[in-house]
Amino acid sequence: MDDDSDDDVGGGGPPLPPEDRLWRHPSELRDFGTPSDIVVRTHRPPSPQRTTWAIAVVAGLTGVVLTTAALAVTGVLSPQVIQREIVEKVAVSPVLSSPLFAGERDASALAERLAPAIVRLDITQGASTSTGSGVVFRDDGLMLTAAHLVATATSITAVLADGKRVSGLLVGVDPLTDVALVDVDGQSLPVAVLGTSANLKVGAPTVAIGAAPASGTDPSVTTGVISGLDRRVDGPGGQPLHGMIETSAPVAPGSVGGVLVDASGAVIGLLTAAEGQAGEAHVVATPIDLAHRVASHLLASGHMAHGWLGIEGADLSGDEARALSVPGGAKVHRVSASSPAALAGLAPDDVITELDGAPVQSISALVARLRAHDPGDKVLVGYWRHGQHAEVIVRLVERPAL
């Protein structure tokens, strides 16, 4: 910490207005409140190049002085460019695993806080139309939704909580995580508080929130618990989704693209629908940490580059896990030729149990952990071979196109 006395010298006047500061007090935000355990991120857009103005030379020194003075008074010589800061809110307190809501009334209160940031999407795909939900996470109109809803859309209209209809522009999609980034036409929009999907616990209470249907004004709200973590499920179109959060909260089709929140009201997942191995319907959510990471890549380049190891595998069986005295792992079935795994010496029948020192108990958990890395990153893979434990450093590459 810097204790220089210069930092403690008080100012001589009132503080600058919010638009001229790099920070804002939470009380200066216009949306539905900012508790003390929420940090407000502000993003300042790049400064536009200042405009230069040519001043006609007039005859005589007096004329020059008068002309310059007039221009200075009107502000033409040095126009002030006011840059608007972009607000994003992130919870900094731990995700709560004990119930804070006792019933539907408390769940409705959480939904009421979040409702201004939840939008309905009216999606046109050729001659067909469909609806879904989305969540605004930056007040300049950036919104997260499910990729399968909008991937082939010819037009997107967002219906805000106040009923206003605005156009939406698809920034990018990532089918591997079922995450899409949409830019809706608006400024100073209410934003949801993003929590974290790290350290979630099975059995923790959750609320699923989707947009109000076309025939109503209240958002869709259902309650449940986290019933599974690091799930592998078949998403829409049969695309496998890894590392998903499973919830017991029932979700209507129009709520897909909405949010799964914890007991404090912070977003922990982006809702989608999937089918289990037996064909039964599941409600799952893409972890919000992954969804936000994907959105950052899509915003920067319109593309999500996933780190790739180059193996195919399955969950370690119970008998095999007991034989190795491990809680679980990812058993390698195939190693792609010239892949990072092949170059590092990994082989079929190896059992991967750690990545960067953190335990890996399933193939889906391994894929999910790898998706936290960029191509070019080095990872430490811990594995078992013929009853012996070993470690190897692997440099990931970008996942090849399907």
C-alpha cells in the first residue's frame, strides 16, 4: 500500500461530476441497486481523434486577435469530447451454498431485482420465428444468450423489460459452449450482477429466470437446486456440451438464454436445454465464468479459439478408480496424430487425473478445464500409466474446425 502523504491532501472543491471521473459511487448508478459486495467495472472507449480546425488569416493583428477570441468563447478551437463509461457489475462475495430464500415470495423478490436486465428475444430465421431470452451484462447493450437460438437468425429484436422494442446485432456465437453475444440498441441499460461458477455445490438453491412471454409482463421464475456439476450433455442439434451445471428448476422454452442465479441473485449460469443419454429432458446452464470468457473473445474477434489437447476418452470406471485409489479421472481412448498430447507422449489407456494441480474426475471436467486456456498456453497434465503416476507439460493449440 502507498502511504505517501501526498495521497492524503484534501481537495479544495466539490468532486467532479460522474461523467468526468474514471470511477462512480454505486449510488450514482441508475439501475436496480449495487450492494456493497458488488464491484462495478467501467470500460472507457478509445478516445476519438480530436478535430483540428483551420482558422482563416485575416488582415491586421487586431482582426486575428478578435477572431481567435470569438472562436475560443464559442469553444470551436478546443471541442470537449465527453466519453461515456461502460458499466459492468460483478459480485465479489462467495457464492452462497445455504438458502437465503424460503419460498416463492423470496425467489420473486430476486427476480424483481433482475427483471430489468432480462430481455425477450424475437428471432426470425427465414420464414420461421421463435422466442428466447437474454441477459444484459454491460449497460451499452451487450447481452448474453444461447447460441443455438440466434446462430442462423436473419433478424433479432430485443423486447426490454419496459416493453420497448430495439434491434439486436449478432456479434458472434460459439456452438461448443452454446454461448452467443448480441449487441442491442441502447445505452445506460440495467445490467445483471455476474457471480462466479467456481466452487458451486450440488444441492445449493437456485432460481431460473427467463423473459416475460409475449402474452404477459412478469418474467418466468422457477426454483430448484443444483443437481449436477461438470455434466456432459447433448445440446441442441446433438452438439456435446461439457462442464455444464444441471438444475432441478423446470424451465419453459422461452426462458432458454435466460439466467440461473444463486441465493444472492448473482448470475452463475446461462440457461440452455439438453437431452440426457436416455433422451430425457434436462435443464442445464453454461457456467457464467466460461460464458463471460467466451463473450470477451467474441467481442474482440468474433471468434472463440479453444485450447486443444488432442485426445478422446471417457470417464474412468469405478473399479479402475478404486484400483488407482483416485476419486475419478479421464481415461484416454485415442490420441490424435501430431496433436499436443501426442507430442507430449500421452498414449491410449493413460488416465488423466490432474490439470495444473487441480483434480480432474471426468472427461467432461477435463474439457471444461481446458476451455479456461487459450491456444499457446502450457498446462501441466498429471496422469497414471501402468500403475505409475507421472506429469508432463503440454502446449495447447487451437482446436481444429469440425
